[in-house]
Amino acid sequence: MTEITCKLLVIGAGPGGYTCAIRAGQLGINTIIVEAEKPGGTCLNVGCIPSKALIHAAGEYETITGATEGKSALGISCAKPSLDFARTIAWKDGIVRRLNGGVAGLLKKAGVRLIAGHARFVDGKSIEVETRSGPQMIRAETVVIATGSEPIPIPSLPFGDRVISSTEALALTEIPNRLVVVGGGYIGLELGTAFKKLGAAVTVVEAAPRILPQYDGELSAPVGRSLSALGVTVLTGAKAKALAADGKALAVETASGEQTSLEADKILVTVGRRPATSGFGLETLDLDTIGPFLRIDDRCRTSMRGVFAIGDVTGEPMLAHRAMAQGEMVAEIVAGRRRAWDRVSIPAICFTDPEIVTVGLAPSEASGRGFEIKTDHFPFRANGRALTLEHEDGFIRTVARADNHLLLGIQGVGAGIAELSAAFSLALEMGARLDDVAMTIHAHPTQSEGFHEAALKSLGHAIHI
């Protein structure tokens, strides 16, 4: 077995891992990163990027289809379109390959050595990697665990054949005629909406009383209306039980206790994700955990000296951009810089139709922490740009302290408002108050004016409503 040494070893080349390695390389640290699959992790290969490509393609197809059916209010009509789904998937895969190459190129540029293989701890400083050319031992002064997460299966619905996870859904070569989505969270609704727009008959089965239970009802309501308008069947308070005897239908218990079955060509299970911690030899280490997640401090240090952990293995929020920020911080700590996790907010986005953005505290969360708050929202039905885009269902909401107007949270739901997340986050990180937002000139006509108007409204002098 060959043996190599390094100052920093990163296990996992997802967004957190490759960011950590690149930054470490920039800082002159002898760094090795190990990845069993392609660089980029779940997000780039089978998650964020390919799903957004599919969502975009579905939206384009829906627009054209609407024009053929006389649904366009713009006076646009065209012949009935056709969908070459194989070309759609090829286009999506091309984007992924391009970004794979980009990540590999950035690692090389930073002087980071990328080793393809599966890593397993021998002890806190020694990792054995099973590569195509045989086992290789790596000894490192510092190790970063960035192994990410994986879909959670339902025991009565194991993955295989008709039962698929989001990974398999993004690799389908044809549109299923009938798709049942188990789980009405953001992953299930993003993909379910896309497949509905592409022509599938979609049914969503959600055990909670409403869809998107991780968001407050005011934010999820416009998404529910959109699903209804699209013709997606949504069963809330319903439990997926098991496949029917012939394997062609899903047995479901409805909210009223009635037993029914849903015929399906594919059953997409999206009930959550769990940390990918098995198979890496972590049981040989003395690591504290919080439930299934690795416990870390404000510097992403685990309970074992010289071992850091970042990203999904460390718990919620399981978001790529959180992992990337953690990775950058850890690299600088390893380089000897003074850093600690002091982020005020981590934005979360649901790429449904319409999109949802949340930053900071929702009204109920702020009140629950003892704050007396001022909160108000501005509806997009009063926003000129939203009307010109034919998307007026939604709003932007501000949450601020009543005493000094300090912003505690900003939320919104509307078409394309994911791009406003940076402005929302920046406001919170900079310690902005309602008055600061109200005094900032927002370009007209843009949907960002809703942020301005929400602040004005909360101050008692909204202009356009």
C-alpha cells in the first residue's frame, strides 16, 4: 500500500469540501481532497443544479404549451410543441459535466490533489482510500469530514424499480405518465411541479396537514394555489403505506382514515435527507453526535482534536451555501487565521412555482424569542413589474423589532424572487433597520420594490397600497 502525507485532508468534494480545499490551496496549505464520485457532490451532480435545469426546461415547455391552447393573455399563439426529453436530459447533463470540469480545474489551479476513491478512517490522522489502482494510505495533520447527505428511504417503500429518490428522478429518460410524490416538502414539490409541466399526471401525498410544513402557511399558500391551477392532486394528512401486491399502485391512508390506492408508473419518495456517515469508519473515532449529526462548535471542530466537520453531516440547515461558508472558514482556521461562525442569517430558497425565500426569523419565531415585533407585507398584485410578468400572486414581508426597527427577518413568495435572497441576507448581515430599507432607492420597475414598500408599510406610510 502506498502512503502519502499532507497537512489537510478533505473527505468529500461537494460544495463544502471543494470550497474548503480550494481556499486551503490558495492559502498555501498542502491539501488533498478525496471523492468517490464526480467532484461537485450531490448539489452539482444529482441535486441543486440538474433540478433547476429541469425546472427551467419545464417552465419553458409549459409557456409554449399554454400558447398553443389559447391560454396566453399576451396574444401569442403557436403550433403544438413536441418534447424531445432525451435532448432535455442531454442538455442538463452537459451543464453538470461543464461544472464538474470547472470544479476539478479550480482544485488543480489551487494546487489541491484530487484522489478518486472511497475514504475510510483507520484513526484520526490516517485514512485508507480504495482507489481503482488499489488501496492508498493518507496521513494528515488535519481532516475535514464533508461527506454530505443521502435521501431517506421509507421502510415499507424501499428504493428500487418504480420507487425512486430524487437522484433517480433526475436521471429518468422519459416522462412517467403517472407520478406519485411522497412528501410535500421543497424537493418533492420542485420535482413534482416540473414533471407536471412536462406532461405527467402528478399526485402529492403529504402526511402533514399542509404542504411545505417547514414554511409558515402564509408563504406556502400561493404555492398551493399554483399546484391546484396546474392540476396537481394534493393529498394532505395522508400516509403512504406500501406498494400494492402487483407493484403498480401505492396504498395510501387518507386524512379521514380511508384506504385507497394510487396507480403510478413511478413513486418519488422525498421525505427528507440524512447525513452520509456510514461506511467511512467514523465508528473508530471518538466523535460526539447530536442525533444522527456530528456535533461541532462555532469553528466546525468536532470533539476530536484535528478533525473538523462541515455541511450536511453537521445538521440543519442542510444547504450547499452553508457548507461552502463553513468550508471557507475552516480552511482559514487551519491556515492560522482567527475565524468563528457568527453568521446572522442563512437564506433558504424553495424553487417551486412561485419561489419562496426566507432569511432570518419568521414572525412566529421572532415572537417566540421574546421580541415585540413590527411585521407587514407588500403584495405583488400592487407591483407593476410582477404584473408585466403575469405573476402577481405573492408578497414580500419584513419582520423587525418594534422598539428600534432592526430587521430580524425577511420572507417572500413570488415568481423569480430567489434572486432577491442576496439583498435580503445583506440587509440582515449589515444590521439594517426598516428605515435603512425605506431610504434606499429601489429601481423601478422591479420586484425588489416590494421590499422597499414592505418596509414603508411597516413604518406606516406605504406609497403604492
